[in-house]
Amino acid sequence: MKVKKIADFFPFFGMLVASAVIMCIYLFAMNGRELVRILQVIVSPLVTLVIPVLNRLCGIRIPLAFNIAVAVFALFAINFASVLNFYGLIPYYDKILHTTFGIVGSFGVFILLLYGKGEKLSPWCFFILIMFCVLGTAALWEIYEYIANAIIGSDMQHWIPEMGEVGGMTVEEFFKGGYDPLWDTIWDVIVAGFGVIIFYIIILADKFCGYKMCKSIYRQVQIRPAKKEKKPSVEKEAQTETERHVD
């Protein structure tokens, strides 16, 4: 049991090492000095502490594999994307991340619903709840990006171009050229929905495979049915009745 409790923190220690490496690359190889990016590297390992804390506070057992998936996603979404600027290096990197969030987020809601006796819901209701939860979280993230843009002047929506690229453009030409924050916001939510659909396909394929793909999740999360009291057999009841008459 103690080994399992320590294993819960493996993703955290892995993220600490990865973040230390990213910090060195950013500070020395890229000569970066932006405070926001440095804070992102420092804070990113804390994401992996959410699940161990939930396990202890709520008395549940969210699978370690899911926390590892969260750690890997945080590494690519925070350290690689923002700090090392993979957004600018890899085309559609932002959309790939939001799609991946749809998949990982769906599994997270799926696990929590199972712990909350969600298996008693109708299948259509179960999966609609997952879609709504993931899309709602994606929308909350877009609100956060908007607020960050407004308060600290960041470009989390990745639409502000270099002035050299704009030149003498009119406002109309500027937005026709693809620089549209609304387009970015809406498509981020849409591709998160695509991620949920991919999750549905995985669960459906798992069903046809005899629930072998997600076996470890079901084994750790599934609520065990209460033991039923054994009813006495017919012979035993007859014997008891006979003894009662004899007495």
C-alpha cells in the first residue's frame, strides 16, 4: 500500500526533472528572461499533485496511468508550447493540444462519473455529460486566455502578428489575412469536441474487445457490488420446519 502511495507522486518528480531541463534550455540556450514563462515552468509540476490530493481527500483511487497522461499533456501544453515556443515552430500545434485535451479530459470525467455511481445513468446521458463537461472546461480556458490578454497583454490566442508582416494593411485586410481571435477561440472549442468523439470511439472499440483496452481503469475504479446474503436452500428450509414441528 505504501508503494502505491509513493507511486502517486512519480509523475510529479518526473515533471520536476523535465521542468528543470526546460528551464536550463530557456535561460541559457534561448537567453529567455520573461517572468511569465519562468513562472510557467515552476508551476507546471504542481498540476500533477491534483490527483494524489484528490485520492487522499475523497478516499478514491484515480489510476496512476491517468496522472501520467496529465503530466505528459502538461509538459507539452505548458513547457514545450509556451516556454519553448512550439506554437510558432509547429503548424497547428495549438489545435493538436486542444484535441488531445478533449481525449484526456474525457477520460478524467469518465473516471469521476464512475466513482460517482455514474454507471447507473443511461449510456446516452453518461456520454452527453462527458461532452458537456469537456466543452465547458474548454470554454473556461478560452475565458482565461481572454482575461490574460486583457490584463497582462499576452498573446495566448496567437493572433497578433509582427508589425513587419502587417505593413500598410487596412483593418479589413488585417482580419481577412487570418488574424482573427474569434476564429482561434471557436476552433479551440470545436477540436476539443473532436477529442471527445475520439474518446467515444476508443470506448466503443474497447467494448468490442471485451473491455481489455481500459481493463486497468475498470479494475481500479469499478464499484464492487455488495455481497448478497445467501438464501437457505429448499431442503434446509424443510429440515428447519420439521425440527420445529418435532419440538
